Amino acid sequence: MNTSALPGSRGVGVRLSFLQSRLHLDGLLLTALFAVAAFGVAVLYSAFGEDWDQTRNQVIRVSFGFLALFACAQIPPRTLRRWAPWVFGVGMALLAAVMVTGVIGQGAQRWIDLGFMRFQPAELMKLALPLMLAWLLADHDIPPRPRRVMLALVLIAVPVALIAIQPDLGTALLVAASGFFILFLAGLGWRWILGGTALAGAAAPLLWFFVMHDYQRARVLTFLNPENDPLGAGYHIIQSKIAIGSGGLFGKGWLNGSQAHLEFIPERHTDFVLAVVAEEFGLMGVAQLLAVYLIIVGRGLYIAACAQDNFSRLLAGSISLTFFIYVLVNAGMVSGLLPVVGLPLPLVSYGGSSLVTIMAAFGILMAIHTHRRLWS
């Protein structure tokens, strides 16, 4: 069929061309991100007990996130490549600054107070580390030689350790995953992967006794048997499961979630917001949300496959797969399939640093896609 003969088809083509060539935005990805963010605002309005003041703060954060997306989408990949070591250096300096002057909240020292807002430098490392590793590996042999692999592992280990001692195990795991995906996509041999897995297994007792905090060990034990302490450590996950189960197939309806409105679900606006979604929109609502997440991940992997060079391909692939792990870990945590590690549901949970970082990452994805014919 000749689509150019269809009424209005030329106008649609012009709009899409303008969106990509002038604004450097990807229409499908932008639509999916906006849909999830808008849905998140609606869910948070219910989770906050219909408190518009709190919801308005999230709308402002979402707006800043889309501004960050638009700004990053304008940066050509060759510029990102030049900036990569400097971005990583700034990220490491900020992590060091947190250890010295960081603000302590809820028993953790993770933030830098900027006066008008609190900034979490660990979030920056979700972008800085894959940028650095893609820069390190792009111009060398693929798969990387052992010396490059060892250097990459050191670059992963240092920021992950600094984040873990804040303590922020969830973010540390995501940063480690973003670095691992770069190595995996670069063709890291299975000997390295199996050897690293064996080493991690051997180091597990040391991590348990000498690295993990008491509350982190309690989370693992609670994951294995939450009913052992139903009014203490197991309370979060038990109430989350009750909310998920009570939602049934189609949910109780927006603003009608009793578990959320009666405040039975702890952290219902942050880590456990998916339980609110399940209670009010049911299994079908959760399935549709996960489907949009899969569209986002799939589009990101498509952009990675179409990238022109190793740097862009590695970076786009890492961003997409790390976002997938983000969603997977939160969903598993809320449903009791994984231990609670304190990761929010991306683009839905209340927060600022995480949301802006995610949007900036997708801005980089769009830059890789829309600038691909403009540089070599």
C-alpha cells in the first residue's frame, strides 16, 4: 500500500522527522516514558491519601526529569565519549564528599544538601560507570583482553564499595549491574563469568559477617520466612502480599485501595508503590504496566542494535538492561520473590534523584539513536 496517498500521512511523517532530526527525541520511547510517569503521578495521588501538595512535588520532579531527558538527547555520542572520564571523575569525587559531608537520614549517609534539594551522588554513578567502561573498551579488542577486564573490574568495585558502605545496597547492586552489562555486551568470556560467580559465592560468608549490616541480614532472613516476625521485620512484605492478593484480577479501583489508604503498607509511595498498583488496578493493571516497561526495554535494545559504533552500542545496551533489572528487582521484592533491598519502582515511586537520572539515561539513548547518521 502506498501510505503517502493516505490523508494526513505526509503530515505525520513530517512531525516524526522533526521530532527526531530537530529535537533528537524518539517518539515511541518518549510516549512510553510519559505514559508510565503520568500513571505514576496518579498512583502517588492515591498513595498519599489524595494529598495534592505531595503529588505536586512529584509533578515538579517529573518535569525536571523530562528537562534532563531533553537536554541529554541534544548531546552527540562523540561528545559523551569525550566527557566520559570527566563525568566518572566527578561522580567519584561526589561519592568521596558524601563520606565527609553527606547528610544522614534514616541511618544512612547518602545525600549532599544543596540547600534547595538533596542530591544523591550514587545515582550519578548509574550513568558515570557505564559511560566510563564503554569509553575504556570501545577502541580495543572485543572481547576485551584480560588486562582490560581486570581494569574494568577495579573501576566497578571502587564506586560499588563506596556506595555499599553508605549503606545503600540496592543502588550498589544496580551500579554493579550497569558495569557488568558493559562487560557482558563486550563479549566477556564465560570463564570470567563462571569464575566471578564462583568467587562471589565463596565471598558470601565474608559479606554476611563482615560487610552487611544487621538490618540487611534481617531482610534476607525475613525473605526466607517473613511470618517468623509478622509485626516486625516481616511486616512490610506480609502487608504487601495482602494488598497484591486483595486486588484480584481487576483491582478495587483508583483511590479505593484500603491497604494503602489505611496505611497498612509501609513505604507505599516509594519502594512498595507496586503493591498500591496491584490493589487498585489488579493483576491486569500490573500486567499492562509491565508491558509498557517491556516496550521501553525493547526499544532501548533496538537502539543499541542499531548503534553505529562500539561505544554507543555498549552504552545503550547497558542502560536498557539496567532499567530491566531495576523493574525486575522491585517487582520481585514487593511480591516476596526477592529480598527487600530498597529499590524504588522506576518512574512511578516518589523521588527526585533516581527519576532525573533515569530520564537522563533515556535522553542519552535517544541521542544515540537520533544522532547516528550525523557522526562516524
